[in-house]
Amino acid sequence: MKGGDPSVNFCGALLSVTKGEVGGIHEPVFRGNERKYLLDCLDSGVVSSVGSYVLAFEQSVAAFVGSAHAVAVASGTSGLHLALIALGVKPGDEVIVPALSFVATAAAVAMAGAIPHFVDVSPDTWGLDARHLEQYLLRNFRQVGDSVVNAASGRPVTAVVPMHTLGHPCDAAGVRRVADEFGLVVVEDAAESLGSFSNGVHTGRAGQAGVFSFNGNKTVTTGGGGVVVTEDPHVAARLRHLSTTAKVTHRFEFVHDEIGFNYRMPNINAAIGLAQIEQLPTLVDWQRALKDRYQDLMEPLDMGVVRDELPGARSNFWLQAFVLSRPLAKLKNSLMSTCLDAGVAVRPLWQPLHWSRAYEHCPRAKTPVTEDLYSRVVCLPSSALLSAP
Ligand SMILES: *Cc1c(COP(=O)(O)O)cnc(C)c1O
């Protein structure tokens, strides 16, 4: 390790990138048509949950991702909730969720009345691993009639939600093969991975549905919002129906044929989103260039490595991550304190989901990889602004 105080060295390297000017961990960039489309949307008077920007935004996301259908919704979390319901997840089902994720992955399962069942992630991708999942299902679940049932709880498992951690693609195609074998549906939590590809295929396309977030801290934003993509026209129709209060088309009567939600994205948010998608390839290039800069600056400190992409993956590098070498894990909190004191926005990974009071009673596997990553990963300032020309 380089001489001197490791916290000071670590913070100093980061400060040479942020220069104290970019305060957040992932600030948005609005350098395209955002103002133009917003004003046009205001002038049109159509600001709410129907309008031409919603349609144009949905088409631009579908074209970028390469999916047949895209349905714009109020948030990534509501998109996950809708997708689970639309694909048949029922109250009392168990749904396989990685123990390492933002809490929304588990919350969406709980909102559907189902129970998250946490499994560990791969030390390479930091997401679900197909072979590990298959072994886990074979050991802990058994076939009962048409269902695959948790031998301990007696509850059926009906879905898997792989998540692409910090934008790095996990093996969602492998997870889909295992899920097909067991008759489970796959909803990809691709909230962080817009602009990330696995073997040339955009994330979010391996499952029956994939969900992107457009929250203000993601690669591109609509202020708040989400998009669900699917290849299946029936699933797309059902997502639209459930997201618009399950209202049946009628000239004047309010007829609702099931429990629905007010989950559509407002036109005014979609106007920002359309301009952001136009900028997406540029912003991803900047995020990728930022990774190279961090590697050049941080790796000579000999404290660990900057998270890189794996062979076959093209990552959007949504959040840059520094993996402390194991002996330095104990320094994680003091490093972060030094950085935060200096105005450098660093964050830890999320705590393992089963540590949270809301989910501590949920079934789970052993999660050594999740706990190891949590103990020594520091997320670095990641706004594309940091490498903008
Ligand atoms: C951001 C995020 C979500 C939720 O998206 P919102 O738009 O904030 O509701 C879900 N899952 C993961 C992994 C996320 O990072």
C-alpha cells in the first residue's frame, strides 16, 4: 500500500475527479432537448398520464433496448410490482430475490403479497448465478403436482427476480433457463442497467418482463419513473390495463374489471425522458470513461480494485465501485467518513436485504458473498458530469 494515511490517499484521489464541484453520487445531466420538450408539453396542456410524449418515450426505450413492447410507469418499483402481478405471482407465493439489492426488489414482491426468498449472488457478476440457483432449488424445493414448493415452508415458488448490480449484467439468460426448467417466471430488475448489454443483448430481455428505473439518480431520468419491457403483446396489454386502474374501455361509464393501480407515467415526465434517451449513448460513454479514470487514479494506491466489466458484458457503469482488498475491509467506514467530510459523495453497498426489519423473517439461503461484498465495497461519485467535456 502507498505510504501515508490510506483515508487521505483514497479521498485525495476522488477529490481530483470531483474537484468539489459535483456533490451527489449520481447527479443527472440535462444537456439535450429536455427544456424544449418540457415547454412543448406544458404548452400542449397535456401533462398527465396520457399524451404523445408517453408514446414517443415508450417507442424510444423499446427501440434502444430492442424489445417488442415498452410500458411507461410511475417508478421502477411500481413497474416491478405490476410485472409480478401481470405474470401471475399470487399472494402467499415465494419469489427468489438476490440478498444483495436495493430494497425495492424485495418491496415489490411484498407489495404483490408474496414472500421474498433471498439467495446469494455470484462473486463475479454480483447478481444471481444460474448454477447456484439450480442447485439451491433442487436441494430446498420439491415438485408437488404442478407447483414447485419450498420443502420447509410449504409455499410455492413462482418467480425469480435477477438484478443487474450497479449496471453490471448478471447471467439473466442462464437464470431464465433454470426458471423454465422449474416452471418459474423471470422478472428482470434492470432498474440500474439501461445501456448495459450481455453478449450483445440488452439487459431486461432475458425474462418474461424487464423493468428499468428513471429515478433522478439513474443513468437517465424522467424525474421519477419506470419502464417495463416485454416481448409478449398479452403481457404488455395487461400491464397497461393494470396500470390504468383496470378500466374497461367505455364511452362514459367507469367500469373496472379487477383491482388496478394508478401507475402510468405522466406526459410531462415522459417529455424529459424522450430527451434523455437521445443522450443515453453519450452518457454511457462518459460513465465508461470515468471508470478508466478511476482505475488510473485508484489502483496505484494498492488498496483494491475498481469494479470492471466481465468478458461478454458491456456495462453502463451506473455506479462506480471500489473493492477494498480483504485486509482493508475494516477501514471501509473511516474511508467513507473522511470522504463525506471532504464533500465527496461515497456510499456503501446496500445492507443484505434480510438484515432489514421488514425482511428479517423471510426465508433465505446462506449469503457469504453478499456479506463479503457489503463489507468491502465503496461506491464512488458516478455522475456522467464528472467526465463531460
Ligand atoms: C432504483 C432501483 C429500483 C427502483 O426504482 P424506483 O424508480 O426508484 O422506484 C429498483 N431496483 C433497483 C435495484 C434499483 O436500483
